[in-house]
Amino acid sequence: MNKTERNRRNMERFMECINTNDKALAEELVDATAAFSTPVSKEKLYGGAGYLSVVDFMRKSFSDIRWDIVDMAVEEDKVAVHWTCSGTHDGEFMGLAPTGKKFAFGVMNFYYFNADGKIVNDVAAKGLIGLFEDLGMGVAPKMA
């Protein structure tokens, strides 16, 4: 199996990992030294456990949250994924009491893999939310 096929397969496994919160699979797929920046934490998060801590944070507000791959482009050690994120707002989120409303939105991420086929970086396209964050409008939640 070449790198492109391996990394495509690993992204599909990564989708399973974040939807099942499988910590062992996260450690298998995400390099332990990979540092992730996220709006929900002031500190960098590391490895599979760090990545899943963001998933855990989201599940507190959206217990049925899931990510589904809509489309994927793979080029050697770089993978672009168009995700659909969906769920139900059944827990407090950023001070907003649960509404019971369902949601679905698209997000775009770029993943970078090392020679062993592990994720070493994840760059998310922020879109308009980046403008709100840069203007200090407080749209990004913080992990407790």
C-alpha cells in the first residue's frame, strides 16, 4: 500500500476514532508529539489524548455529535477533508442553555502525516469565525 492509500485509510479510521472516542485508536493514529492549537484551550494539546479532549469537550454540549467525511483529497502526506459535523444541542454551550435543536454544518481541515502514517498536524479552516475571534468578539468557548 502506498502512502496515499495508507493515509486515506487512516483518515477513515480517524473518523471512526473521533465518533467512538476510541482512545487506543487515537494513540495509534496521532503522533504523541503532535501539538494542536484550538480555540477551546489556551495551551497546546498533544497527541491522541489531546485531540480527543476537544471531542470530550464538545460531547458535553452535544452528546450525539458526529463527524462524517463528505469529501477527501489525498496527496502523499497531506489530506484535505470536508467534514459535516452534526448533532443535538442537549447540554450547556458557551453559556447557552440546551435548546434541543439539531444542527449540521460543514468544516474543512488539512491533516499532515509523518513517515509512519500518523497525524502530526491538523489545520482547520476557520472561515468567518476567524474574523469574530480576531476582533475579540468572544465566540470561542474555553475548556473547563
